[in-house]
Amino acid sequence: MREDIDELKSELQAKLLFWKNIKSKKIKALLILLCFGLIGLKVFTTILTFDWLAGLI
């Protein structure tokens, strides 16, 4: 369990370092929009899937 927590911390630190090394605000904004887009797509498709399943019953 301790190794998993240490691995998670190191991954988080690596991602934070990557984020701090990006100098362009346009690229940061693009990454944020991409992240929100992927989350929105996942939520949208999940809702459609559950509506389709509810229609079968």
C-alpha cells in the first residue's frame, strides 16, 4: 500500500512539473479545454447509454 501511495505521489509530481514547464498560455488553455471536452464526452455518452438501456425496460 505504501509503494502505491509513493508511486501516485511521484506521478503527480511529474505531471505538475510538466505543467510548470509549459510556457505558452495558449497550449495550457488548449490542454484544459481538451480535458473538459473528454470529461464532457464521457458524461454525455454515459447518459445516452443509460437512456437507451432504460428504454429497453
